[in-house]
Amino acid sequence: MQVIEFIGSAGPWAWIVGGLVLLALELVLPGGFLLWMGISGVITGLIVLFQPIGWPLQWLIFGVLSLVSIALWVRWSRSRPTPTDRPELNERASRHLGREVVLEQAITQGFGRVVLGDSLWRVSGGDMPAGQRVRIVGHDGAVLRVEPIEPA
């Protein structure tokens, strides 16, 4: 009970110090949430410093500021694309789009095989004989879609 009484007597400084503690914890436990809660605590303390209000309203202001700021941060961070120097790292099939290859196994009943590097890939397309030159035009998961290349 003495802690609650102390915090109550400290008034706005309890919010400001609490917010700064949350900001310091963000340095140790990064994730973003403590940052916005710390900022909300400091803002709540500044509001209470200039406009004395009761504890229930103070907690409401802190809670609303925290929820709104965290929601806006999550929305903003999810809308940003993650920059990378290897955008197709985990999309092996996408790396082969546009390549021209020779069918290793004829396409019958919609499926055949091609060799790309040291891997054998399943391909789909219209029926074509083995040895036909094809262009990779898309993929469905790990199955490459191919079209025949017309001889020049």
C-alpha cells in the first residue's frame, strides 16, 4: 500500500519516470511495444503535470495512447517492404522465370521434367517431346509452367 500511496503522491512524475523506465527497458528487450508504452507514459505525465486529473482518467489516457500508438506502429511497419539484396532467396522457382531450357522428359498428361543446374524440376504445359526447347513462364509452387519456343 505504501508504494501505491507514494505513486499517488508523486502524481505526474510517476508517469514520467514510469515512461522513462519503459523506454529504458526497450533498449534491453527490443520489440517496439515498450517504446510506444513509454512514450504514452511520458505524454500522460506531461498532461497530468499541466492539467491535474484523477487516476482513472490518467489510466484511460495512458491505455488509449498506448493502444493507438502500438496499432499505428504495427500497421505502418507491416506496410513497409523489407529491403533485401536477395529478394528471391526463398523463392527458388521465381529465379528461373524467363529462362530457356530443353525438356529432359517429355511432357505427357500435362507434366514433364527439365534439368536446371544440378536439379531436376517438374514442369507443366501442353504435351511436348523430350528435347523440345521451352521457356519458363511461371510456376505453381515447385512446378514450373513452360511454353514451347518456336524454332527460328
